Amino acid sequence: MFKIAWTSKITGAPGWGEAIYTEEEAVRWRDWANKKYPDISHWIETEDVLKPLNLKGHRCSYGDLTFVAHTTPPTSHDNSPI
């Protein structure tokens, strides 16, 4: 998965979105954003999708043997410029 990252050419403030795009989609968004917002430099970054940990048989930090591992849901942000 790929995400769009950016830095303001004026302030140097960085930012980035979520890794939700294919490479082709990310390239299109990057190109569009660099034309639409010339004072901001946009680029794409790759992000490996993490596999859930297999914690079966492990104890939580409190020693609770009934601990059930769950994946944490990603934070939802809509950074799409369209």
C-alpha cells in the first residue's frame, strides 16, 4: 500500500495520509496535488501492511490468562483533495 506525504515549501510543516492507495492511484494523486498546490511538495511512500500478531497462549501484562488479542482499527482520516 502507498500513502501521500507532503511538506510545505513555505513553512516546512510535514504531513501524510493513510496508506490506502495502490501505486498507480498514489502517483495520480501526487501529480494532481503537486499541480493543485504548488507551495506544497507531495511524494508517495510505501507502507508495509502489518500482519496481526499470533498471541495465542501469551499473557497480557497483568497476567490475565483470558486475554484475547484483537487488531487495533486504523484511524480514519479523509485526506482526499477531491
